[in-house]
Amino acid sequence: MTERQPWKFLDDYRGSAFSGQWPTLPELFRITASRYPDRACFTVYDPDRVTLTYSQALARVEKLAAFLASEGVKYGQKVAVTGKNSPEWAVAYLAVLFAGAVVVPIDYQVKNDETVAILKASDAVALFVDEEKYDALDPANLGLRARWSLSRKKPGYCYDLEPKPGTAANTTVKEADLAALLFTSGTTGVPKGVMLTHLNFVSDCFLAQGNLSIYHTDVFYALLPIHHSYTMLAVFIEALSVGAEIVFGQRMVTKAILKDLKEAKVTMFLGVPLLFNKVLGGIMKGLKEKGALVYGLIRFLMVISGFIKKAFKVNPGKKMFGAVLDKASLRTIRICISGGGPLAPSVFRMYNQLGIDFVQGYGLTETSPIITLNPTEAYKEESVGKVIPGTEMKIIDPDDEGRGQIVVKGPMVMRGYYRNEAATAEVLSDGWLLTGDVGYLDADDYLYLTGRAKNLIVTEGGKNVYPEEIENKFQLYGEVEQVLIKGYQADKKQKIEGIEAYLYPSMEWFDQDGAKTGRKHDAASIEAHLRKVVDQVNAAMLPYQRIGKVTILPEPLEMTTTKKVKRFVATQG
């Protein structure tokens, strides 16, 4: 496959619009606004369509950046942004960068005391905040210089702030300068401030396009929290780099999502496995309701469609299953990208069979985050993608099957953890980042993930078992809302580990099943059903991977905002 270089157009601007190897984020946004001034940039349905073009968005960003400068926000100082996905969030984020400062995006769903802790740990001097948390985050009590609002309903609304006459924003930012501090909660519950530069973000944005073509005519859907590195880069910065439109999803509610997808004619839909599993589950449920004969015929046609797509690089699925995609509001979708966790290959395969170019990527906040991405014309369903151009990856200390810890080097690798030299030294050495993830590479540089090194379970026979591999097997069982696999001491004296499954049932699934079958599900019947699910999963596993102990949870496990179980929290006690 010939290597794409979609960043070549930057040569026309080097020396005039920017001087480094890569432009900074403000320089990139100015370049895009000059190329596509009248293209829609930021759009929200609230409830009617409200849009800023690229030229309008740039004017608002520059005005707000000048205001920050007039308020004494200086080069390198930290300004936090926390709120729901919105055009105001995007304008505030960019304005901080245009002012020469460093943006600290904070998860809007964390508790106020966690927000306060991040504000203090980041040395933030000011804050942009949405209406719900505005009053609780009083700058006088937090040692902040100022607090401004992302909502019209509170004082200091970001669009209304006026700079002092003659004030200009800082223009001395370089590509090696710090752009953002991202505090990761991850699945271990231990936040660290990841230092990412303009070089990290912009290089990763364009190098990822070496594996995936995007265009100024695309419409991206920003549904997942935009503070997260995945949405920030793969939706926000990617769209801005090519002049595409960003539609901000307001609610993680299926009805609202489907409405946005259809009205906005979204072409780029990025999500996490949980979201794509639910959408596919809804499609398959609708097909099954048409009867066994129709369902069997459609599944047969899906297999034929998938074969044609993969073997002949022709995509017949959009025409064959147009009515199905229309009903699911997916007709205009050009590409779906799943990130934030591994996806079952069967889900990957079925979307492609339906005619949607569906790919997986992999990365970490510490890598800005993308380091692998499946090319749509050469995807591998079991893989999380091909290593993107400009990136070195190797597997260290591999076992007999070639699985070992993944380490990576490239311009997207973070500078380090903020004010935490010890933690930085643990993962960074000579430019190589130890990801903590375990996997293997094939001969074509496609990566296959098997799990997290620290989650490893060692069985009696000395076999290594990665919980994530087993958890993935539950993805298409709608009756399971959450699953967590961990080791337990089957024999304390010999320190033999067994495999335990923690399952939280989907009460919605059991309620619907009860209404359909007339059976009323109680705790005992739910447990019996889930144990049958475990038996089915075990039947497909190797003997040493089989679950030996099952615990049905009465309450859901705590999750991150990208819908991953917080493993550290879940396994306490």
C-alpha cells in the first residue's frame, strides 16, 4: 500500500504561516480558516441548528484570546476548561492556546472535589466552566484569578467578554511548547497530568491521516466527552486540520444521538465499544423481529457483502442494506472509528458487512493518543490497527507466542507527567514509552492487543491469561451490562490463581425479555441465566482461560467517561 502524505499541503504555508516542522494549533487553525472560511466549523442542535463558520469561529477565538491577554493571562500559564461538549467549549479551548497559555481540559462528570484537586495540581490561574458547576467553583475559594462562563445563563459568558482596546494575544508560541495538561483518571483511579505539546497534537493528527483519509466535506460527531484525548484529537483537532464540520452531541441518549446523526448528515462517527455494541444490538434486534427466515437471509447477504468488500475492495453494503441503515440513522456515515478499548472482532466484521467502513484504533493519552489505526482499504478485524507513519513500535520481553509489553517512540509521545519526575522515569526512557499494554505485531506492522501487563493472571499451569481477552467475549450478550475479569487465589498455599467473573446484569434486557416471554425475572432466574452465558463463553475458550468463579453484582461498577470499568475501584475489598 502506497504511503499517504496528506500533510504535504503544509509545504505551501511553511515559511509564511508557520516556521517549524509542524504548525502550532493556533497556526493550524488560521491556515484552515484561510482555506475554508465559509465552511461550517462548530454546530449544535439546541434545539435548532446553530453554526459558526471557520471565519466566524476564528474571530470569536481571537477576540477571547485578546481578552485573556488583557486580563493578564501570560505565556505558559494554565487555564482550565470544564463543561459539556459545545461550541463555547471549543472556542475557549482554542482561545487559551491563542493567548500563549496552556489549556487544562477537565472531565465535567467528575465530582467537584476532584475538579478542585486538578485545578490545584495543574497550577491553573483561571477557569472556564459550565452553568451547573459555576457557583460551586468560586475562584475566591480556589485561589484562581478569574472564572468565566461557557453558558449565557451565568455572568462572564465567554462570547460576551471584551478585550481592552489595543490588547493583542501572544504570538510567540512554538511547536515544542506545552499546549495542554490532560489529567488521566483511566481505569486505575490514579490521575496524572500528561504534558502534551503542539508538536505532539499536530504531528499525531496528520500522521494518523496516513492510515485514514478525511476531507473538508466530512461532518464529525463529537459525542464522547471532548476533554478526553481520544475525542480531542480524533474528532476536534482532526476536523479542524482539514476544514470539516464538528457537530456537538449534547446528550448520551440514543434517541437524541440518532436525531443528530440524521439531521446533521454525519459522516464520521467516533465512539467506544459500548456505544457501537448497543447500536448494533438494536439493529440485530430489529432484524430478528422480522422472523427467522428474513433474519437468516439478511445474515447470509451480510456475509456475501463482507466477502465482496474485503476481497474486491468494493462496498455493496450501503445499497444492499440501505433501509436498515436508514432506520438506524447510519445511512450518511462514511466511517465509524472505535477507540478507548478493544472491540469484539465480530462487531467489527458486522458493521463492515452492513456497508460501513468500520475501523479500530489504539493509543494512550500519553501518545496524544493515536499510534495505530486500521486503513479502511486494508483492515484486519482482529487487529487494533497498523502503526501510523513516523512511529516506531516494538514488543519487549515477548513470551513463546510473541506477546510482550508494547513500547513506542515518535513525535506524538508526551513530554512527561507534570511535576512528577518519578512517574515519568517509570514509563519514559530514551524517548521510548512503556505503554503498560501487552500485545504482538504481525509482519505487516498491525498490532494485536491482549491486555494490560498489570492485570495479568497466571494460572496453575503457568499460562498467562489477560482479562481483557475474556471480557471481550461478553460484548454481544445484551443481558450483561458490565463484566470484569480478575484473578483470585484458588489455592493460597500454592498461590494458584483462578479466573473470576464479576457480572452486572442489564435490567432493561431482562425487563424486555419478561414482557416478551411472560416470565418474571427475579434475582435467582437472572443469576441462572447469566451463569448459562458464562458457560457459553467458557465453551469457546481454551481450558486454561475458562472462568471458575462467578459473582453477580447488585450494583453497577464505577466507570470512566469513556465507559470503561475502573478496574482499581472495582477490585477493592
